[in-house]
Amino acid sequence: MTKKNIFEFLKANWFLIILVVLAALLRLYNFKNTLMFLGDQARDVAIVREFLTELDPIIVGPTTSVGKIQLGPFYYYFMAPFLLLANFSPLGPALTIAFLGILTIPVLYFVIKQMFDKSTALIAATLYTFSNVIITNTRFSWNPNPMPFVIILLIWSIYQVYEHKKYQFIIWVFALFAIALQLHYMVILLAPGLVFLYLLIWFSEKKKKLLYQNTLWGFLVFFLFAVPLIIFDLVKDFLNTKGILEFVAKGNHAPRTFGTIINSLYNRIYQSIGQILGLREVLPFAKIVSYFSFVAFLLLSYFNRLKKNYQIILTLYLSGILGLVIFSGDVYEHYLGFMYPLTFIIVALLLNFVWQKLTFGKFLVAIFIFVVIFFNLKYYRFYKSLGWTIDDTQKLSKVIAEDAGSDPYNIILLDETKDYRAMQYRYFLTKTQIKDYGDFKVDTLYLISQWDYQDIETLETRELEAFFDARLMQMTKEDNARFLQDKVLKTWYFDNGPYVYKLKK
């Protein structure tokens, strides 16, 4: 690329460049002091470190909360080179997610620009840059966090197949969907939409040979991604299959009347639009925006029903929404990662329509974007330290390591996260004589707790019962306090952090 070409690119995309710079600031500012490093993150880096140091192959990924389904290992292998480059510091994978989040913005822009137009792309990229939901999920390492990037590429690949008949991209569709399934199982809700789009492509193509060949290659690629999970299922008595059946059957409070179905639909529309836009704290406004956007996009899609770009977005969005209604269980923010790009594309298309068609359209769109950004800015939290940082976690771990010396010991954590394994501390103690989680045949146990032992209502941990070989859960609060007082050899308190009690049998 010549200097002239670079200058022309910068001139044509100056606003996008400003957005990328702002996105970098919002995703990297005060990064280390606000990094979330809890049980899930520590578990992931521990597994990847073992793979890198012991060359122990990883065949399954994280476990889901519903059905206890094992995801695939893609995210762990994705993390590996960045953890190695960071000398096994958890900052490596976390920063990678942040940079991937920054990269997502120009990718989103160029995909929308190719599928629709430049103004729609700029609106979507602007809203995406400032969304508090998006920013929060790009400031720490977790398997669902790369999902939006993968879904954008998936949408673009479908567009290449459907609009431009580039059937080699079918292989990419299969590969990207396989990757997305290994990031979070909720993306399965897009499967009906993908099948429907494939049928549209199939019946619109008279010469099907190339389509057929690439479909077979796509299935092969999908199968290769699934091989580790197939092996795991065969070895573990179809544990994953049973989990999937539990997931499908889950629905104790599934809507069964017309009224509850409509109510569930309202909630899912709000979650998939207003919540993703970052308007959760202004509920009435968020719901109005959500319901209006939903109806307006249905109308806009109807008037553009012959355009394949609209068909793709509408089909995938409806597949996701209807899937969420059928699912009917609790849907947490990170479950919706597969919907993030669709939301911003839909809202941007509507705003661009207002911009182009209404007399005061530009003014109305500018006001709306300003209001959305204002409410998102209001709830940014990353400029303040968490109070208990990853450096503090390392310092506490160092205190335990120095106190334990060469003696075998174990640790547990009592706090609101309920990560009794204390994974974030355990990660920094692997070079000591710490025993595996669950092995309490030791004389020393370090109890890390956010509470003073006198304030602990009940020692509801089987770990402590196993260590002391006593039925502590049947004791009163006062008996617990007296019992612990007799067992505590040392106590440490860390500012803005937990207590640490050294317990002896």
C-alpha cells in the first residue's frame, strides 16, 4: 500500500479511526486495577498453563451451568499462545480479549458497510463503541467474550454465500458456528435460522454441485471441531448427551398460556435490544426503545423483503428471539453474546432510515445517540479500582506460600462468589506444597474469607467438615465462632480484602 493509498484510507475513514481510538481508551484504561480475576478465569488459565507446561492435551472446555454440558476446548487453545507470551500472567489472555473487542469495531463497520451502507455502519460502530455491556465484556478473559467477533464473521460469511454465491464460504459458516458453539451453548438458538437460510440458498440455486461439495466439506470441518467432545462423551458414558437432554428438557416455568408467552416475548425483546444497548438502568426508556425497534424493524424488513441482507438479519434475529422465548430459563447478560451484533445492526438500520427519510431525521438520530451514550457513560465503572486487584491476590498468595514453607497444606475460600476452591489464589500457589482441591489429609488449612469468623452465620462448606472431620453445619453461629477460635493459629487481614485464617486440626 502506497502513502497515497494510506492517506486516502485515513481520509475516508477518519471517523472510524476516532471510534477505534476511543474504544481502545474505554477498553484498556485502568485495565489491571479493574481486571476481574475470579474462579472461572483462574480455572481457565490453570488448565491452559498445565497444557503448556505438561503438554497435557485439552479435549473439553468449560462446563455450562445448565445441564453441566462440557463445551469444546477452542477457547483454551485460543488462550494458550497469549498466556505463554505473558509468561503465564492472567493479564495475557485478558488483554487479548480487550484487543479483540477493539478489533471487533472496524470489522463490524466494514461488514455492515458491505452489506448495507456507510452511514448504517458508522451508526452501529458508534453505539457499539460506547455500550457499557460490550465494554464490560471485553475487559476480562472468559469464554463467551469473543462471541460477537465470531458472529459478525458468521453473518458476513452467510452474506457471501447468499448474495454473491461464493459457496466456498459455506465451509467458513460451519467452522464459525462450530467455534461459536464452543464459546457458549446459547448460540444453538441461531441454528434454526441458519438452516432456514441454507434452504433458501439451496432452492434458489439451480446448479447445486458446487453448493453440495462445499456443504460436505463444511460438515467435515464441523465434525473435526466436535471430535474432542465425541471422544469425551464416549469415555464418560455420554455425559454431554445427557446434559444436552437436560438442557432441552429444562422448562419448569416454561410459558404455557398465550399470556405468559407474550410476556416472555416482551422480556426477551427488551433483553435483546434495550439491555444490550446499555439502557438497563433506565427501564421505561429501554423498553420503549426495544418494543418500538422490534416492530419498526419487522416493518422495515417487510418493505425490503426481497433484499438478501435484510433476510439474513431478520431470520437470525427472529431465530434468536424465539429460541430465547422457548428456552424460558434465566438469561444472563453474557448469554446474549450471539445477539450483540444483530442488535446493533438492527438499531443502526432504523436510525439510518430516520436519518435519510425524515425532515428532522439527522437531529433526531443525533439526539438518540447522545442519550444512549450519556446513559452508558453514567454507569461506567472501570475508572475506579476494584479495591481488590490481581496484584493483591498475588500478594495474599505470597503470604500463604511463605508461611506454609515446605509443609503440605490446602486452602478454601468463603465469600459471595461461592468458589470454595479459591481458584484465583490457588493459581499463584502451584509451586508450593498445596494439595489438590478436595484433598484435606493435611494438618494445615488456610481459610480465606471476606467475613470475620465471628460473623460467619454457618460454616456451610463440606471442605471444612472434611478437614476437621466434624459436623459443623449443624452448629449454631456462636458454636462455629468458638470452634474456629480454638483452631486459629494465625490471622491476617488485608486492606480492602479478605481475612486469612491459618487453621490446624
